[in-house]
Amino acid sequence: MQIVGVYLVFASLIIPALASPKALPRAYAVGISGYALGLLASALLDLPSGATIVLALLVTLIVSALFRGAKSSVLH
């Protein structure tokens, strides 16, 4: 089960950085919201915290990328 901890650490470092390499506030938002959603889902659904946080970080990254893509297509 230690591998889940490794995934959690790497996901915590990499996923917010992927959200927006040049916009630090967006990276913070992805990290904070991913952790909050992951912990909330873990508590409500009685799931393992580490894996749920990693999944929530990925979902938050995808939503952020979709929002950024939709916003940029509206501007151009």
C-alpha cells in the first residue's frame, strides 16, 4: 500500500503544475480544490483517502483544461 502514497506525492507535485505552467493561482486552485474534493468524497463514500485525492486531482485538472479551452475559444 505504500505505492499509493508515492502516487499521492507525485500527483500533488505534477498535476497542479500541469494545470497552468504560467499561472500560479490556477495551479493553487487545482491543488486545493482537488484535495478538498478528494477528502470530501473519501469521507462521504468511505473510500481510501490517497487514491481518492489522486482521482479528484485528475478530475480537477481535466475540468480546468476544459474550462481554459472553452474560454480561449470564446476569446478568439
